[in-house]
Amino acid sequence: MKASPLAYWVVLPLLVVFWWLMAWQLDTSLLPSPLAVLHTLQHEAASGELQRHLAITLQRVAISFTLAMALGALVGIAMGRLPLVNALLDPLLVLLLNLPALVLIILLYVWFGLVEAAAILAVVINKIPNVAVTLREGARSLDPRLEQMARVYAFSPGQRLLHVWVPQLFPYLMAATRGGLALIWKIVLVVELLGRSDGVGFQLHLAFQVFDVAGLLAYSLAFIAIVQLIELVILQPLERRASRWRRSGAQHA
Amino acid sequence: MLDFATPPDHPVLSPMTLCIRHGDRICLLGPSGTGKTTLLNRLAGLETGQPRPALRIGYLFQEHRLLPWRTLHDNLRLVGVRSDQVSSLLAQVGLDGYGEHFPDQLSLGMARRAALARCLAVRPELLLLDEPFASLDPHRAAELQALIRELLDRTPRMAMICVTHEVRDAAALANRVWYLTGRPARLEHDEAVDDHPDAVAGLARRLEALGRGAAADAALAGGAPV
């Protein structure tokens, strides 16, 4: 069940107050006050650095998310529908699911050098197994009665995909999207920290080297805000629209 | 019109050859679990490994099997109904003005009629009805039966096969009766039915005899009694 929005308005301000009290008590640059973080944020935004690095990181998130979703969904659906594909790919899936993201990132950087393609590939390969597992579950739950219906009424492959499969897979696609965004942007930061010279991850790296906690928090908060914005502006309206038929209820029953 | 044979090694149906002619109105009766729906699916080419049937088929499944996430209008558009013909098709089944409703907003009887509209949309040569009157109250069942009779009268060349439990439905809709019984299921035939009460009683007696005969045969052959 979704938590009430009221909780956010109580818990989050409390957290800020607690943070502020701690900062005030400790009085150290290792825990700057919320105001100091806001000031850093303002400064970074004024210089244009914040926007530049956010944009680069967002671009990496978008590219790797799109690739991981497309490939993962393809693999997952194939595994859910075709026992042979499932038998062949399942061991690989288990391997990748258990491989630490960090190992994959380091390997790809070692093999291909600190290049953009290696960074994106590392994120994509990290995410594909999660998407595939979710969509495999979805593909297995496709209603065989609607498959029969689609066969009797000679639906084209495109119609079957768009009108029979996608609506049934939609909750699984949304779950993969949510989990995907959360996971991908974290991995993107690690990838940037280890081998890129721009992006939020790189800025965090710089902040870490000079123990600039204010900068660290400023960049993190800015990015969390953006991910939440994506949820509010894109994902939730999409979900509302797609579940219109569900909420309409039985009027004549 | 359609010569149809079940394969020799079918798990549910014993080998049988059926001949369906244009304008046949067949009711398929028999105890539950004998494979009546299996036979319909076989006729519709839905079993694994079956090729697409050569003739146009409309299939009214037990559940409506409309796409719940599409409106009635969109459900009908998906089987090839032109946008400007949707409302007249819905009117034919008494659902005038319901085009923008989602299937789950309708009652059971209405959803079944919407599904019937989809059957008609493909101009079927063979109409398959799987227990169309199940779970409807007697009034709604009678209404739907009248609607189906009217549709049959309008399309004299269309063949129909209707699975039902009620001898009365068979009498009202059919001119041939198939009786499916035994395990694997065998098919017994009966011809010429009409709606007169004496005829219905006669048909019921003959079907009962068919059922007994088949059960006795099964017992003789060492199969489980039905």
C-alpha cells in the first residue's frame, strides 16, 4: 500500500530539523547545516556546473535505462514464453544477478578503457537481469484464454503485442521501470566516480577527495529531487491513465 | 461445408468424423467434463499444433474474453469492424450507446451480448457458442435465446454449434443434437428437434437412453462409468 502523503510532510521536515540540530551541536565542516548545503547548491547552480553535471548524468541514465529495459524485456518475455530459451539463459541470469555491480564495472573499464561505451555497457548489463526476471514473470502470467481469443479472431502479431500483451505486462513493466530507475542512477554514479570526468558521480568523487560534505549533499539532494520529479511527472500519470479501465468499476452488475 | 476428424491419439476425444453443413444448428449436450469445450476448441483450431481453420469462425467463449482494457468500441474495431458500423452492431445485440464502456462495467449478460456482437462482426460461417445461457437468470437467458434465434434466422447459411446442458435450449435452437459421452468421449447423434413440449420430452428420453447406452458400453469396455 502507498504511504499517505501526510507522512512525507511530517517525517521529512522532522529529519531536516534533526539534521540541523546535529549540525548546530557538532559545529564541524563534516556535517554542514541544511542552510550551508542550500548555499552550496545555489553557488553550483549559479556557476552552471550543477546543471551541466546533472544533465550529463541524466543522459547516461536515460540511455542505459532505455537499452536495459528494451533488451531486458525482450529477453524476459522470450524466457517466459519459450522453455528452451529459458533453459539456456537461466544459468546466465543467475550468474549476472549475483555478480556484484562493481566487479562488472571494473572489468569493463579494464577491458575497454575508461570510455563512455564501457560505462553505459556496465550499467546496462547490471540492469538487464532484473528487468528480464520481472518480465519473465509477467510473460508467464499472460492469460491463455486471451491468447485463444486472439487466435480465433486472427489478431496480427502487432495487434497481439499492443492490445493483448502490453496491457497485461504493464504492471510488470512499471515495476521494472521503478526498480530500474532507482538502481540505474545509483550505478551510473559509481561508474562516473570510477572512470568518467563529468557527471554527478565525478563531482561526488571530487567532493570526497577534499571532504567537501556540503558539495556531496548538494549534488545528492539535487539528483534525488530529479528522480522524484520523474516519478511524479511521468510515471504516476502514466499509471493512472493505463489503469483507467480497472477503476471504472461495475456499474451494471 | 466442414469435414472434421479428431486425431486418433487425442487424450479426451475418441476418434470421430463430423460433417457440418451450411445452416446446421447443432446443440452439443453431455455430462460436464466430457470434453464439449475441448471439441469446440478443436473445431476452432485452438489446440496446440493445429493449423488455422479454413473458414471464418465466431466463438462465444464461456467468459466474455473481451479485452478488459479496451472499450467495446475498440474491442470491435480490433476484429475489423469499421468505426461507423460499431454502433449499429452494438444495437443489434441491444447495447446501443455502450461503445465507450469497458467490458467490466457491464453485467454478465451484457458482456456476453457484447462478445456475441464480436462473433457476428467477423461474419462467421461457423458460430460456436459455449454455454451461452450459463449463470444467467431465467429472464436474461430467455432474452439471449430470443436474440440468438433472431440472428440465426437472419443468417440461414451460417452453421452453429452450441454447447448446453438444457434439453430445452437444444429444442429451441437446434435441428441436430450431438450427445458427447464416455471417456474418451464418443459422439452420439440425434436429428430433428422442435420446440413442442412433447418433442422436448421425447428428446430428453432419447438422450437419457443414449447416455445410459454409452455408460454401459464404457463399463463393458472396462472404462470408468460416466
